Amino acid sequence: MVNKKNDTQKEFSKLVDQAKDRLRKFGDEVKVLAKKSEDEIVKVSKAGKIQLDIMGLNVQKEKLYYDIGKKIVSLNAKNKIDIPEINAYLKKIDKLDSVARKKKKDLSHVRKENK
């Protein structure tokens, strides 16, 4: 009976040692995976930040285009600029302004009718 008890204890001790080894290996594998995941997260976040920077620069560029366009239209209205390549665009702007003024008058008449 004592032998059976010792054998059982030895068997149990052996199983515990094996479990410890397996858990240690598992822990090492988890560390490697965590490091790889961390590296990937850093890479993706850096790429995302760069993409946001590019988008911000493009927005700034679009704002400059807008400001340049407004300035050109303003100078054209004062007859201080004459660039033949943009005259067609300026004519379209004038036409849109004319249509918008007409629509505002129409809106004013509609509002007066409802009173």
C-alpha cells in the first residue's frame, strides 16, 4: 500500500512537472504572439497617422484652391485681371450668380403669396 501511494505521488509529481513545462512553453508562445501583435498594431497605427496627415494636407490644398478661385473672381469683378484661359469659368460663375438672384426673387414672391 505504501508502494502504491509512492507510485501515485511520483506519477502525480510527473504530471505536475509536465503541466508546468507545457504551461511555460504556452506562456513563451503567448509572449511571441503578443510581441508580433504589438508590432503589427504599431505598424498599422503609424500607417493610419500618415494617411490622416496626407488627408489633412489635401484638405489644406483644396482650401488654397478655393481661396485662389475666390481671389480670381474678385479681381475679375474689379477688372483687375484678364486670364483668357479662365474666362469660360468666370462666365459660368456669372450665369450661376444670375440664376441664383432670380431664384431668390422667386422665393421672395412665394413667401409673400403665403402671407
